[in-house]
Amino acid sequence: MRRILLAVFAFVFTASAAMPLLAQGAPPQGGADQPYTVEYYYKCQWGHQQEFLDLFLKNHYPLLKKVKSTGRIIGLKIESPAYHTTEDGRWDYRVTITYKNSTVATTSNPDEEAFKKQLWPDQETYKKEEQRRFEIILAHQDLPVTDITPGK
């Protein structure tokens, strides 16, 4: 019985140690001081895509541009697909943000609240519109991506 338990333990240990070798995926992004890119996907309720975009451009894009002016964000792009896909794979908008580095991307901006008050003095309207923008969203994904294109 003891031999069987030791054999099972050895098998489980070996299998668990080998699991990372079987994992697939993109390699991690560059070092701590390298640009860090995240794609944000938004899937809206049918018929509300334009309303979402209008609210996004009014209440979130100016904040992103303000943060970009500080150097925390070094690249900003908004896209929508040219064609529709199946419902399970559908997304309506992709916002690609390249941050200065991974630390900036994963820590909160201490100036964000001040920027919001500066950009939108009517905070009550701003908060209602942001609430509405989030009500329209069916799904939202944040996907860090790594450029693995070979060099020349």
C-alpha cells in the first residue's frame, strides 16, 4: 500500500511539475521599463452601439487623452470591426492603449479624480452618463498583448 501511495505521489508531483511546459500562449511583455499594451474589448446591447460610442467619446476618451498628455499613455487607438462575427465572438469596440510601462498600466493614476473634476465640472451628469455607458455593456474584456513580430 505504501509503495502505491509513493508511486501515486511521484506521478502527481512529476505531472504537476511538467504542466508549465505544456502551457501555451504569448510570452510575457518586455521589461519593467518597456511599453505595455492592453486591448479593451466592449460588446454592447444590440441597438445601443452608437449610444455607447457617443458616451465613451464624451466621458471617457477625454480622460484618456488627458492621461496621455502626462506621458502615462503613449499610444491610444479606438476601432470597430468592419464585419460582424458570431454572437459569442462579437465585439463592437476595441480600445488599444499602450502604457509607458507595466507599472503605470497596473496602478491607479493618482491624478485621475482631479482630471475628472477638471474635465466635467457637472459631476452629477458625468456620473449618470458613465452609469448609462456601463449599463449598455454586455461584456468587457481587458487583454494585455505582446508584439512578437520577428525583427528584420
